[in-house]
Amino acid sequence: MNRRQLGYSVLVALVWTLLSIFFFDQPIAAFVQRVGGRQSVVLQEGTRWLEIATGLPIARYFLTYLLFVGCAQIVTRLAAAGLKGIFERLRPFEVIPAGNWDWKFFAGHGNAFPSGHSALFWGLFFPLVFVFPRYRLPLLIIPVFISIARVGVNDHWSSDVIASAGLAALITLVFAWLFRMKPAHGATPKAGTIDDDPADRV
């Protein structure tokens, strides 16, 4: 199909949509009601199996989950990068050789607080574990390792990585509220009929 044919398809669909709204919608719906179409096993089960075959039950929620996780992670990283420029904290390896154990915030050129690496992985952990709570333990391994590694090589103070975890949790909480998210195990539509939940109708 070329662009011209796609354009014709759009035009034809638009014309028939308008005709249906004004002339066909009500008669067809009334006919379906009279013949008991909603109770049709062939149509209901056929639709349900085609949904399963094409992955619709998963796809129905996938975009929301993807947007939720992506937004929380990106905003966490951006927030961490922005805060670095505000606090300008020197890293441990920068102050220890001088024998200065001061916290060294607002040093003019530091970028330790909060930890960017930790923000990256905690920013993935919290939204993922919110959606898939049963996998919290295996998901926890990576951000914990990164946090330990960043402190273990004296690139960050412990408070840097803890602050990143707290920042990621806060931003995830905000997006969970904005997206009105629920864990994935509570998002499976009931079996038996299609579109049981009006909010999930396609």
C-alpha cells in the first residue's frame, strides 16, 4: 500500500465514520441487541483468543508501564544531575589526599552529591519493583551492588548513594500518583468476557 492509498483509506474511513454516527450506529446496535449478539460464544471467545494470540492482554498495560518506568528513571537522572550543580560536593578521593575530611559541599567544582550511577539504577529499581513487587529481591541486587561499588572505590560518600536512592523513591512515588499505577498482578482482566473493565476497553 502506497501513500496515496493510505490517504484514500483515511478519507473513506472519515466519510463512513460520519455516516455511521448519523445514520447507522443506532440501527446496527438495536439489531445486535435483538439477536443477542453480546451473548455470542463465537464472537466473544473468538475475540478473546485473538487477543491472547496477539498479546493484547499484555500490550494493554505495557505502554503505561513503559511510560511510568521511563519517566521515573529519566526524571531521577535529570534531578540528580541538576542537584550535583547545586551542591557541588567534592568526592572522597579528591579531599582525602589533602587530609581534609570535611563534607565539602558547595566547593565550586564538585559533582559527587547525589550519585549519578546510583540514581540511574535506583531510578530503575523503584518503578520496576512498584509494578512487579514479587521480583523485588532479584531487582535489588544491581542498585545495591552499584551503590557499594561507588562507595568502595571512593568515588562517592555513602550519603551520596543514599540520597540517590531516596530521590529515586520520591520521584517514583510522584509518578505512581500521576499515572495512578497499580502492581501488575492486579492488572489482569477477568476471564470469560472481553472488556470486563470499562477503563480497559479498546
